[in-house]
Amino acid sequence: MKLKIHGNIFDRFTPSQVLVIGFAGLILFGAVLLSLPVSSASGEPTDFIDSLFTATSAVCVTGLVVFDTGTYFSTFGQVVILLLIQVGGLGFMTMGTLFALLLGKKISLRERLIMQEAYNKLSIEGVVRLAKAVLAITFLIEGVAALVLGLRFAGEFGLARGMYYGVFHSVSAFNNAGFDLMGDFRSLTGYVSDVPVNLVVSLLVILGGLGFSVIIDILTKRKWQRFSLHTKVVISTTVVLLAAGMAAVFLLEFNNAATMKGMPLQAKLTASWFQGMTPRTAGFNSLDIAGLRNATQFLLIIFMFIGASPGSTGGGVKTSTFAALVMAVIAMVRGKEDVEMFGRRLPRDIVQRSLTIVAASIAFLIMITMLLTVTESAEFLAVLFEATSAFGTVGLSMGLTPKLTVLGKLVIIFTMYAGRLGPLTIAFALAQRRQKALYHMAEEKIMVG
């Protein structure tokens, strides 16, 4: 007697659950590869918890590392990390679509639903076209940037190694991962005044953090008046945050002996731009994070919490969520019932969803920070910085990551994973489960404020 199985095991799960399980499976697969002796430069197997931490950081495009990527891992291990970053940044459904297209297979309705969830779209219309555009844009941008960076690094490391470094840092930057190969946890501090490296890496980070739908909107419509409201909100919020970040770092660190005091003005401006930009979920740093003033470190925490934009390779609560709440507060202060942006009125459910995402994220960060204060012996600001960096999938650290206890590593692993999926899945769970009320309770006011 034969047992017939209809469909596959993923047919039993919702699109949100498929994404959660898929990312977990990819992380475990990467952890197994990184734990192999061939993945380490020493030829010794890596402890599975450390491999799991690294794989989670790569798939969730975070950049927090317990080992220095450039010196601890072999070329094989570095390539594994690179592939995990690429698949994690684009999403495994996008990569699955690539292989399906190469094999000439059709994308099923269920796969389109999962892609809709992954891209944070409100409908399945055009998701396959979007996936194709995402792949084309990604490989074009990464390819051009890899060539430019490779030629820059070639003069320092030789042509072969320089081009390899160019490819690695291009993929890492565009996917907002923050992994680097410079050695000794230096990140890009050796290039603090290097204009080409700072410019290319920052452009990659910004483009990767805008969101693919915004990039496509810009390429197809080309005029501000024709852009969607979402594109206008993302661009304007991004510009404001970038300008505020650069100005704040410049003013706060100008005379800081541990960071910028001895630099010429051009280097200070370059460093301020780069360090004000990277908290937008990138993870690279050109200044010593531990040497920054407390005010600057706290400012970076705020930027890390806000993060990048929806449908991008970055994390955080997202720029549009932040903008919606700011405009809601402004509307309340002005006594307006409607939240208006660029001549358009935001639906009430968007504002409520934004509030829910931010409130849930703050509650989650409070819980994680409290856990880390118990498991780790470190200053509170360093713990809060680490927790926010993991949640926002940023990768910046005040030096706590390599010193984490086993329990601390497990907490950060969970935080990175939740940060990569949390806001997205919360938003869509709310959108899918919304039910129209058949009746309303009697209204009564309470005192607030």
C-alpha cells in the first residue's frame, strides 16, 4: 500500500511562518558549514554556538562578530559568510526565484504570496517582476561598486586580493551587513579620510537601505511629482536623518581626543558623514565606537532603532514608521484629526500599525537589555548599544560582542533573528488578521498625559 503525499510540508504553514522557518533553516545550514575545520584559518573546528552566532549575524545582515572575520576564517569560511549575507539580504525567496527562472520553472501562487510577505507588499500583483528587478539592480550595483573598490584595494593588497576585498565589501555594504576583512576588528577605521572608500561604501549602504520599491520608483518615474507617497516619505526622512547624523557627530566629536580631535577638517567631515550614516543598519565604522562620547553613542542608538526603510536589506522599525509617528504627533499638537504628508492623508490603520510596531519594539528591547544586564558584566550603555545594534541588524558595537557569555550570545542570536523578521511579520500579521467589527462598545474617556 502506497501513501500519497499531496503538496509539500510548507503547504501547512502561512507565508509568515514559511519566512520564519526558511530563515532559521538557512541560519542552521550556515552554522554547520562555519563549524567545519575547513572554515577556520587554523584548520580547527569552531564551537557551534560561535558558528551559529556568525551565521545568524550574516543571514540577518547584522555584522556583529565574536571572531574577526578577516583573520579567524579561511577563504572558504569567508565565502560562506559572503553567500549567507547575499541570500539573507535579498531573502531566500528572491534567490529561489532566481534559480526557478534559470531552470525555466513557473512561480506558483503560494510562492507569490510568500514573496508578497517578504517584500512587504500589500498585494501579490507584480511580485515576480519586482523579484527580477531586485536581482538585476542588486547585481548591477554590487558589480560596479566591487570593481571600483577592488581597484582601490588593489594598490594596497595586490590585484587578486584587492578584487576579492572589493566583492566582499560591496556585497556586505549593499546588504547593510557590515562584515569586513580588514583584520583585528578595525572595520574601516584605516580609511577614515579615504574619500573613494567612504563615498562608495556609503552610497551602497544608502541604496541598500532605501528599499527596492523606492529604487524602482525612482528609476521608472524620475520626477518628484510622480513619485509615490511612500517614496517621498522614505527619501525625505532618509535625507533628514543623514544630515542630522553627520551634523551631530561633527559637533559632538570635533574636539574628542579619542576620535577626531587631531584630524584635519576634511577628515573630520568625512568621518562625520560616514559615522552618521552607518547607524542606518550598516555596521561599518571609521571611528572607534568605544571612544565616542556618551551623547554620540546614545544618538547612534536612536538611529539604529529607527533603521532603514521597508523592503530594504536593513532593519530597525523603519524610516516610514518613524515618519508616520512624528507626523501623527505634529497633527495632534496642531489639533488636526488627520495625519497628512505631502498633500495626502494617511489611513488611520497605518498610524495605528506604526504605533504598534514601535511600542512592541521598545518593549522587546527593554526585555533584551534587562536579560543582558544579568548575563553580562558591562556598563549599561554598552549593553543597550549591543541590544539595539542586534535588533536593528546594524552590527556596531562598543566592544562587548567578543566578550559575551554563552547565554549572552544566545540572547543576541535571538535578538538578531527577531530584528530581521520582527517588524515585517508584525505589520503583516496585523494587516492580515484585521476584522471589521460587527458592533462597537459604548465610548467612555480616560485621563491621559
